[in-house]
Amino acid sequence: MVHRDALYRLVQGAAMMSEYRRWFVPGGTYFFTVVTHQRRPILTSEFGRKALREAFAAIRADRPLSLVAIVLLPDHIHAIWTLPVGDNDYSVRWRRIKGLFTRAYLAAGGHEGVLSVSRSARKERAVWQRRFWEHTCRDEDDLKRCVDYVHWNPVKHGLVRRARDYPWSSFERFVHLGEYSATWGGTNPCPNWNPPE
Ligand code: NI
């Protein structure tokens, strides 16, 4: 049994590494954290999810990106993208995604947060935090750590007990790919990595 288990893990490991090799683009694979203004919990509502889906579809039609993994929390997003070689313009993409979401959200009657003087002066709406957090993945191991972090995040935030109990992430897709068992993610898979959120 021990030997069979060890072999199984090896085979699984090989399958995983090939996927990560396929996804990793040197210098072009990024982990992002994007937070709403004043941490308002607007993203996981039915409307929030629809507005984000549409914003992502619009930006992808215009400026390509591959979404490796994503999780929507009520007040923030963690996402991993790869961009085409030679294209590192993720800031423009996020600005557009945030802008498209904001427009749809306000048009549908969503309320924004308190507008500061500087936001009013810039005609900026109070829906997202201005800044976002970016980490460029160094290699396939780093990418795997980021993917694990994304899928474990709802457990970290106390929303569910296991990754599979959370509906708004790419976890299920990774289970189908054989990356995780369905019970994965009850404990912190990357205890030595502490990005914000
Ligand atoms: Ni988080």
C-alpha cells in the first residue's frame, strides 16, 4: 500500500508539474489582489458576479489574457493571469475591468462608498481601492504556491471549512484536472507566504 500510494503521488505530481509548466510564462505570470473601496462586500452577489464576468469577457476580447486561477471574495479578488510574451500591461487591463464593473454596478442602482475630495476632483467613483497588489511568479513552484493560495483563501477568511465548499473560485476546475483531491484545502498550504488579504 505504501508503495502504491507513493507511486500515485509521483504520478499525480508529474501531471501537476506538466500543467504548471504549460501555464508558466517567464516574466509574464502574475498574482493579483484587488480590493473594493472601504471593503464593501459587493463582489459575490449575483449582480457583482455577472458584472465581473462581463468585464473580463470585454477586456479579453480586446487585450488577451489567460486566467489561470481566480477567487472572488465579498470584498476582494485574487487572480492569476498570464499575458502574451512581451506584454506586461496588466495595469491597463485592471483599470478597464474596474471601470467596466463600476459602470455596470452604478447603472444597475448599486451604491458607491463615501467620495473623498480627491476622488471627486478626479471624477473617480468610490467602488474600488485605487491600488492593487501584484506579484510576478518566478517559476512553476512559485506559480503553484500562488494557485494554492487562491484556492485556500476562502478558508483563510473563515468563509468555509474546505476549499470545495466555496462556490466562487476555480477550485472545481483544478479538481477535474487532477490537481487536487476534493477534500484539499482544510489547512494552510503555503504557511510561509503572507501576501495581503
Ligand atoms: Ni484574500
